[in-house]
Amino acid sequence: MNIAIVTGSAGLIGSESVAFMSDKFDLVIGIDNNLRAYFFGDEASTEWNKKRIEDQFKNYKHYQADIRSEEEIGKIFQEYGKDIKLIIHTAAQPSHDWAAREPFMDFTVNANGTLVMLEMTRLHCPEAVFIFTSTNKVYGDNPNFLPLVEQETRWEIAEDHAYFKDGIDEQMSIDHTKHSLFGASKVAADVLVQEYGRYFGMKTGVFRGGCLTGPNHSGAQLHGFLAYLMKCAITGNHYTIFGYKGKQVRDNIHSWDLVNMFWHFYQNPRSAEVYNAGGGRFSNCSMQEGIALCEEITGNKMNYSLSDDNRSGDHIWYISDLSRFKSHYPTWDWKYDLKTTLSQMHDNIAKRV
């Protein structure tokens, strides 16, 4: 048998991975214990998404296991052994604000959980491809010290800078910078995935995501910026913009486009590889521009306010350069632009709320 394992399988990228891989593998195993509801409250529960994928994909098998448990995860890997060909590890505590509330929980989920997944892979299916969803927060606040220029609706990088054309590449330092505790726990996991590739010769890929988004995101105030923004646009709930005059810029990649990157990597894997993965110059917006788009799509005027306090270590401007990935996998390209993604999110969220 050919088996794929997806952690965080009821989350945004996990469920997209399940859907994408369901016709490519004999069995897709999902591992998810809905810690997202613990992190962000019942409104962020992924239970609805777990039920959706269980109903939709008949070769999907769900395990309510904790990635921090060597015993629970070990049993799964022992059962399927070398039939496991692909591990997509998306499970995480994903908010840099929340991490400061419970540092032990954040670190054990993000770092220890990743170590457990890597070690079980090495022990039971060392030839499998291991894909990890990292984050641009591994670069800390280094992007904030770039030569940024304030424009009418956004911050932008100076046109004469090397990053202006395509964005920030993988050579940016992850050292000597404020990461947030979340960023630090993801750095630990990121480097572990690289090390298992280099030290043990395993096929590992690290994907440092920009804003990952899509119609199946259980958005909350502390995580899932576009999904939560659209939810507020639909419901009329108040939205708070934290700092930078609402001109902070993020690139946004649709979950399908990211998982398609995973698929390209799986078909021709490399060892200890690192890629920036976001919307790049193709799909990005400032908070102000995102609000304008949400208002256009919903026809509603948004109820929002601006706080002068930015989130600690938050990026003012971040756009991912995907040139490295594209040079390795030249047939890959984006499929979903920002407006298409937001329209999909509107239709999906409107059904749920």
C-alpha cells in the first residue's frame, strides 16, 4: 500500500492535503485532536472540518492522537510501517500572541511534536518524504529593518532594494532577532527537520509559509487573518487592526497552491531543503487593502477600529520570494489570486455562520 499521513488534518492545510492526496494514495491517515478549540475557543473548532473530510473521502482514516505522545504516534507508525510514503506535518500552535500565555504548551506542540514525528518516521519508514509547514516568523522581526517606504494604503520596500522585485528569500538571517515565543518554537522545529535531512539523509522539506489561507480556515482573532476578516465583514462583528496604521503587508497563498507545492516536492524530493512559500508578488495586500476587498465582495461596510499598539515582533512588510522553489520545480505556479480566494472564503463562511 501507499499511505500518506497528515497531522493537523482537520485544519486548513491539513484538510487541503487530505483532499489533494486522497486520489493519489491508497490510504490517507489524519492525526488531529482539535487543540485549535483549546487555543482559540469553540468558534475556532475544527470538528466541522473533520466531519466534512470523513464524509467526503472514503479512504481517509482519522486518529484523535496527540503528536507530543511517542506512545500514541508510535502505535500508528508501527501499524503501517514502510507502507507510509509521505508525511505532511501541519499540526501546530500557530499564534505568536497565544504562545506567550502558555510557553510550555506552545513549545511542546511545535518543537517536541515535530521531533516525535521525525523520529517515528526515521524508525519506521526512513525512505518516506517528510514535509513540514514552517513559518516566516522564523526570520523574527528582521524584515522590519529593511528600507520600507510608507504609501497611501500600504508599506512597501524601496524600489532599489534586491527584495523589491520578488520579495524576501531564504538567505535572510533567522538569528539576532525577536521571533516571539511561537517563532522560537517553530525555529526549533524548522532546524530539526533540516537536521534529520542532513544528519540522517532523510528526504525532508521545510516550507516557510507567509499567510496561509483558503475557504476551509477556522479563522479566529489571534490566527487566520483573512478568514477572520471576512467573517467579521459578513457578521458585522468588530475587527481591531493592531498598529502600523493598517498598512502592514502580507502575502497570502491559497491552501491548494501550497499543497500543490508539497505534491511537486514529493514527486522529486530533496534532502534538508528550505523554501519560502507564500503569495509573493502574485497575491498580497495590506490590512487596509484587505478590508476594502472584503467590503467589495460582501457589500457590507466593515465595523473596525485601529489600535496604535502593534503585536510584538509583528512584520510591517513581508512578501515571500518563491524563486528558489520555482527553479527546482518549474512547472508549479499559483492558481488562486487574492480576490478569487476571498470570494471562496465568503461563500464558505457565509454557509457556516
